[in-house]
Amino acid sequence: MRARRATLLNLGKYKIAIPVVAVLVTAGPVIWFTSWLQKQGETEVSVLANWSVGITDANIDQAVSTLTSLAERGLDSCKSPGWDALRATVLATGIIKEISLVAPNGQTLCADTGSTFVDRETVVTAATATPDVVLDVVQFSDQSERMLRIRRALGRGKPSLAALIPAAPLLPHLMQGRQPLEGFAQLSMTDGTLIARSGKPGAPDSGLLVSEARSDRYGTVAKVATTRGSIVADYDDLRRIGVVVSAMFALAILFAALLLPRRLRNDPYYEIEQALAADQFVPFYQPIIDMKSGKLLGAEVLARWRKPDGSLVPPIKFIPVVESTPLILDMTRALMRKAIHDVGALLAQRPHIYLTFNTAPRHYTDSVILNDVGEIFDGSQIHFSQLVLELTERCALDNLSATRRVIASLQGLGCRVAMDDVGTGQNGLSYILKLGVDVIKIDKLFVESIGTDQNSQVIVETLVDLARNLRMQIVAEGVEEIEQVNYLREHGIVAAQGYLFAPPLPASAFVKLMQTMEPAAPSAEATAAAVQKAVAPTNRAAA
Ligand code: C2E
Ligand code: CA
Ligand code: CA
């Protein structure tokens, strides 16, 4: 329970931190998504560039193997048989557009398409790829696109067999749906000769994600560049989901930030802890009267919760919660310190007047009460012998013998211990017998029923006998009628508290009452001074 409370409280204390966390949690995914997008974009352009050089190598490989098999079939001059049937074979490859025979100077001698125009193409560059394969980048006079021509040597001084492949399919598609992405893709030879290029016209060349891949196999380089915006557009759905999720997170945390303090405000434990920190628990003092002499014997300290608006909350509203938590220890300590402050000076002059404090079973585990009493009252204006610690018989005690030891230690200091609310629980008699208390307080329930309930009277009489036998004092609680006083007195009960004498009083009222009822015994100096004052005129007259 303590741990759970602590968590709640900590959250409460860090109320300001919650909106900060909300902002961080919201900003976190955005930052993460942005950097993820950057990485994703870099990966994508690199994949596209590698794909481009890879597909180029594969197409050239296929062209070379087609040419090799044609050469093996004896296709080595324009007159060789087989040219007529070649067209179907070429088209079947899918990638080769034309097979031709090319002179060592690069001039086309004949082709399966029948095209024999000498000046129809310009060789832009020629690169020796392998000892018997040459790669040409060719530009046709009637076409804007360049093509790749793969020449396979047929022997020294002989023409070569050549295959034409279009360059455009070797470029990656920079498309998103039907929309071209911003940026460009280009394929070139390692010497820089452009083979093909695609791109959105007017695409900015700056601020792009760029990747270059090269293949040494045939000496080609692919370069792909696209804007971050294009990549982001590719992940638009993801981005939308991200925005929704982040917004949900932000809302959830904001809700927590707004609702949690309210929840904590309604949490009685939290409220009480705050009240303790704000010093809002104050002691009231209910006088305990000697019914024989009418003198003041002492007072029971009863807690009141004074709210900032000045209203007083009675113990019934908070004591049950406080007693169920360790806060009762702090609350009792606070009341004890305040009592020293309120009435310490007066009690120092009236050593026969005592104060009683209510304690809970929790006080008796680990000797808490013993340490607290020692720490708070040792050397204070209130002597240990002026202290009575009340323990109610209503609460079950976990460990009777340990409680007994603590009580004995308190008695060793000079304090007394009272059994409170006697007669209301089932433990009364056994606690009285086993714990060795000094005082028993007869509950107001019995006092109330004096004169009406025969059973109650029997119980009161039994308790009086018991107290007498065990040499314990008796205090009667809740005395409201003079008849009750008479009855109690007849039965030998001397001490009583109740509305008939006084209700629990605030410190200032109790101080006045004490000063009136029990004037402090004059000190020797004060008596001497008073005597001197009284005799002085006589002395002067005598002189
Ligand atoms: P309690 O210890 O039995 O205290 C006596 C209660 O009876 C007080 O109620 C007191 O105001 C009330 N009372 C006194 N004379 C009369 C009377 O003539 N007629 C009636 N009807 N009632 C009278 P209060 O102050 O409301 O306290 C209620 C209970 O709260 C206390 O009962 C005690 O068990 C608990 N309590 C109060 N202060 C503390 C505290 O500091 N620590 C602990 N652990 N419990 C406390
Ligand atoms: Ca009490
Ligand atoms: Ca009581």
C-alpha cells in the first residue's frame, strides 16, 4: 500500500513534469520518424542504384551469351545463312532490339532488321569490357534515346557480332503511384559518358538524397537522386498513422496531467499527507476532572484538522484513514510537539497535571512510540511522568507480548498507559490483564446508559472491582449529566471527562482554564517578593 501511495504521490509532486513528458513523448516519435525516414530514403536510393547497375550487367550478360551462341552457329558474315530467321530469335530475347555485324571501325555492315544506313548511329563511346567484348554507347540520329551496343569479336581483323539493347529500361522507376518522384536516375559509363537519364523536368538537384552504385564488370555507374519530400510522400500513410498515434499519446498524457492531480486531491491519503506537510493538524485538549475535589487532573489531546479556510474537521472523518497508514506516526509526533509548544510552560509549573495522547497499534511495532516519546519529551518542559498513552481496545494487536514489552519500557521511563474505550470491543478484559496498563477508560457508551441499563451498571461495577484489585486508575468518559457524576462517585470513580465539565478545547481556551483552575504554585522568589511588598510600607513607617 505504501509503495502504491508513494508512486501516486511522486506523480503528484511532479505535476509540472507531466506536461513536459507529454511534449517529449509527442516529439519523440516525430523525431524518430523523421530520422527513420531519412535512413529509409537513403536505403531506397541505394537499392535503386544497385538495381540499375545489376540489371544492366544482367542484360549485357544475356546479350553476350546470345551473341556467343550465334557466333558458334557460324553467323560471321552478312552472307551467312540464318539472318532471315534471326528476327524471331532476337525478339524472343525481349531485351535485344537488333543483331548486326559491325566492322572493326564501328560501322554497321548488316542487321537482322535490314537497316543498312551507314550513318544512322554515332558511337558516343566504346569501352573494352572483356578481351572479346566491347561496349558501345550509341546515339541514333533519328532517336533521342541512346542505346547500348554489345560487340563480340569474331576473330582478329574480322567484323564483330553486335546486339543493341535500349538503355531506358535499365533505369529505375522513380515513380510513386502514377506520380513521378522528384529527382533523377542516370546510368553512365565509368568515363562519365551518359547512357540514359530520367527525371522530373526541373527537378531540383540540391537537397537530394543521392546514391551511386558502380559495377566493374562492364564499367557502368548508376546514380539515383530524389528529394526527401518524395520519399516522405511514399510513406504518407505511415506518416498519417504516426501523427494519429502521437496525437493519441499526447492526449492520453495530457489527460493524465489534468486528471491525476484531481484524482490525487480526492485521494484521502494524499490529502492527509499534504495536510501534515502544511501543519494543519492541531491538538484540542479535553480536561479530565477530579469529581471529588473539582480539580483539574489533566487533559486528553484530541486531534482536529484545521483546514486553510478555518473550518475544523472532526477525527471521525480522518482518523480511521490515518490509523490505517504509517501517517498516524507523523501525525502523533506533530501533536506531541505542538502540545509542548501550547502547554509545556504551564505543565512545567504544574507537575501533577498530565496529558494523554491517543496511540494506534502501529505505534507498538518496532517500539516506535518508545523512541518518539523519548525523542520528543526528553529534556522538554513536559516530564515523562506527565504523559499517559492511550491504546484503544477496539483495535486488534498483532503481537501482545511485544506490545507488553513496549508498554513496560514506557512505564520504565515514568509514563503511564491507559486502555481506552474499555467495554466496547471483545479484547478488553484480556488486554487489561495481559498488557499491564495503569489506567482504564470506561467508554462513554456505559456512562451514557447509567440509570437506564442494568447490564451496563454491572459492567461498570465489575470494572471498578477489577481496577481496584489490579491497582489501576479509572477514568470515565462522556460524562454529560450530574446523575452520572453522582453514580460514578458512589462507585469510587474519581476521574472523568465529558461535556458536563468541558468539551475538547483549543489550546488558548485550555491554557486559560488551567490558569484559572490550577494557579501555579508560587516560586520561592515570587513569595519572597510578595512578602517584601506587603511588609515594605510597615517597615518604612517603622523607620
Ligand atoms: P476517544 O479517544 O474515545 O476520545 C473521546 C471522544 O469522545 C472525543 O471525540 C471527544 O470529543 C468525545 N467526547 C468527550 N466528551 C464527550 C461527551 O460528554 N459526550 C460525547 N458524546 N462525546 C464526548 P473526538 O474528539 O471526536 O475523537 C473521536 C475519536 O478519534 C477519539 O475517541 C479517538 O479514538 C480518535 N482520536 C482523536 N484524536 C486522536 C489522535 O490524535 N490519535 C488517534 N490515534 N486517535 C485520535
Ligand atoms: Ca482516547
Ligand atoms: Ca475513548
